[in-house]
Amino acid sequence: MAKVSPIEFFRQVRQETAKVTWPSRKETLVTTAMVFLMGLVAALFFFTVDSILRLGVQLVLGMGS
């Protein structure tokens, strides 16, 4: 790989950054909300499955109250 001067490197970085299509504010907010919502759904799902499995193990091992 050929060596590039720091000035040339930063010029190339600026050129590449200009090509990026940045999301709009609305797209960012919607995506953020969806990530939080899906995280909450996953947490509730795993909490429910964990509770059911815990209850099942307690019943099988005779520790159920």
C-alpha cells in the first residue's frame, strides 16, 4: 500500500464523507424509537420465558411453593 501524506489523507476523507447519504432527523427518530420498542419487546419476551422455565424447574424439583 502506498504511503499518503496526512494532508492528502484528510482530503480523501473529506471527499468520501461528502458522498455519504445522511438520514433525516425524522428517519433517525423513527429508527431510534423502533430500537427502543424492539428492545422492550425482547426484554418482556425473555422475562416471560424465564419466569415460565423457573416455575417449571421449581415444580419438577419439588421446590414449588
